[in-house]
Amino acid sequence: MTLPRQQAFGRPAVLRREAVAAVVPVAVAALLAAASPAAAAAAAGGAPGVGDPYFTLAGNGGYDVRHYALTLGYDPGSRHLDGKAVVTARATQRLTRFDLDLKGLKVTGVTVGHDKAAFRRDGQELVITPKHALREGREFRVTVTYAGKPAPVTDPDGSLDGWIPTDDGAFVAGEPQGAMTWFPGNNHPKDKASYDITLTVPEGRTAVSNGVLLGRRTAHGRTTFRWRQAEPMAAYLATATVGTFEVERYRTADGIEVYNAVDPREAAEAAPVLKKLPSVLAWESKLFGPYPFRAAGAVVDHAPRVGYALETQTRPVYDRAPDLGTLVHESAHQWFGDSVSLTSWKDIWLNEGFATYAEWLYAEQHGGESAQKAFDDLYARPAADDLWAFAPADPGDGAHIFATPVYARGAMALHKLRTAVGDPVFFRVLRTWAADHRDGHGTTAQFTRLAERLSGKDLDALFRTWIGTAGKPQRP
């Protein structure tokens, strides 16, 4: 994610209480299960969260989603959404019930397999009780029909997230929790899946999603767009942005299918930047390894109330015409954040610090200031500056995951690593990280171990100082 141009590295931090899920510890659940058959049945429900310390109700326990098939119809005039979600998943434990994340919208029916299922709403949880218990290891399919006027959520830092209406459609950006505003799912990066997204909108509007456009058809004044994201994707990276767009399609020299959709009000400013997308992807591919997806592109909307861009997988969404640094940043996220995803929001510096450092590298190699100069300028900030407020690898809560240290000091940590191990090893670390965790997940601990293994150096003090400790470090 990149932020407003006037705010270089972070969204404003506004503290907000988070609801705390009442999750029965695994050991206690096991004791209850042993005590009686009734207790065993009660313990067979999937947890209402995956245990993320910052977003306690995000995601759900008891199953792993394999695929989402979303069929949506949206009317920008009435702001009404009709939806059908078919979620294919595998039970990771015996399930007498399970949850999907869904906020707002009215659920009109749920089936599991061919059978109607009981359901109820509990805040952002859609609690589903299938007719028959699902055994561990079973693949199952749940179908949810729903409708209503989707609305964004307000994040702990005060920004909007999710389905955000615009004057001609909607800007759909789900980081960190907004996916649940427009489809039911397992809304945490730990559970990635493939997607088929079909969007029907009034004729004259364009509906843009992730991956490859399979086809479009207009009939009776409405146009249907069919998109497929075959590579695994975290729910927050899905988009269904709708608007009046000028569309550009082409294929790069490397065979990547590019689809750009640009609001006419942003077209003149966006054009020279988007023209550089193929060269930016080629440059990043040399540094980070092969581009991880079949498709690329951009959605440039006119959405002044949003205030940020997001690295939606294969096709970032921009709330206005991006500058070149923003394009480089969101493109770098396709490797760091999209292909290699988080297991906990606490580790978000692995996304934002890496994408920010990509901006520094691009400037350094294209006639701009050096990465060392960028580092020195930041280090010159006084000890009381927000840059040193907390450790990048421990923002503390969901209100601070998009704050300055995550971006700027995260990039500074990578520069310190680069100077400590040298360019050949440093870039080998980045390429190996992207290759080893492609389509998967990574943690801070895994990254630090990789850097130590490939460099042959003890880097504990470096990482402890630059990502693990608050306050301005003493510069050696």
C-alpha cells in the first residue's frame, strides 16, 4: 500500500478499540472433548478467528479455502449489490459448525453441499451449521446468497477500507479487513485461494477484478465481466472496482497480459506513468526474480475520499493518477506481499519495508538519489521523530501497521542488511525469498534465518537493532 503524496510513509494513526474474540484454548477444548460427547460436539466448531494479535476476529478456524467463485451484480445508482459466493474448502478438523467473515449485507440463503444449512449472524461472523457434520479432511462447498448496500469499514487508523462507493461506481480495496464488506470468506492472509469473479454492471460501466479477463458480454443494458485469478490470493487483495474507465490492453515482451482501466479525469496525468509499467516490471524481475503472475496492470480511479493506493493482486488500484514512485512501490508488492504473503499482520514490514526499499533502488538505478542518501536523510531525523516510535517488526496494534516506522525504518533495515552483506548476497537473499515462498507465506524469523544462511554471518544484532527495537539506533 502507498499513502497520500503529502504523507510519505504512513496513514494517520487514530486508536480504536478492537473487539476481542472469546476463543477456547486448544488444550482446554481437548479436555472438554474428552469429558462428554456433548462437549466434543461443541468443541467441533471452527474458531471465529485465526488468532491474529491485531485483528482477533479476522479469518476463521477449522477449514482451508481452495477456491472462491463470486457472482456479483452492482448498480452504481442505487448502490445495491446482489451476490452469490460459492466457497470450496477442506475441513482441517471435524466441523459441526464454522464461520465466514461477512459484515453488513443481508444473507438470504446458505447451503453446504446440496443441503440447506442453518445460519445466524454474530457481528462480522456468519455462523453456519451444516445439516451433517463435516469430517476432518473432507472437501466441501458452501454457497451463500446475499444482497444489500455494501459500505466500507473504518480501520483502527481511521481510514476507509473495503467497498467504498464513488460517484460512478466503487473503489474496492480490502487491506486489512475490508474483503468482508462485499463477500463472505476467510478474511486473513494465512488462507489464500484461487478466484473466479463475475461482475455485472450497467452498460457503459467497467468492472475490473484480478487476474485474466476471460470474457465480457453485454445484453439488455448490462455488461458482464468474467475474471480469473488462478494463483493463490489473500482475500484482502481481491478487488471488484467499478467505474467509467478507458481501457488499455496489451501483452508485454515477457508474455504478461496487461489490463489498465483509467478514469478519464485521471487519464492525462496517468498515461506517462503507466507507459513505464512494462519497464518497471522488467527491472523488478531482474532484481527479485520472475514476475509471479500471468497478468498485470492498473486501475486508476478518481476517488478523492480514499487517500491511498493498494497492491490488489496483479492489478493495483490507485485513488488518483500515480507518480512513478507509487507505481514502483505497488508493483514491488506483487512479489513482496502478494506472492509472498503474511502469516500475521505484525510482520507487515515484510510488505511495506520491501516495497519502499524498491522505490529507493529504482531511484538509485535511474538517475535519482542513492539509497544511502535516502537512508542518511531519514537517520538525520531527531530521536523524538515518529520514525523511531516503535519497532517495525512490532507495530503494537492494528492502528499502527501503516505508520512511518513500518515503511521508512523497514526500508532502512534492508539497507543496513545490504551494506552488511554486500550487493551480491543481498540481492540473492531477495530473489531466494521470493522464490522459496512463492504463492505462499513468510515470517520475519524466516527472513532473518535466510539472510544469515546465505551471508554466513551472525545478523542477530543488526535485525534486533533495526526492526526489533524502538528508539533511534546508535549508528556504528
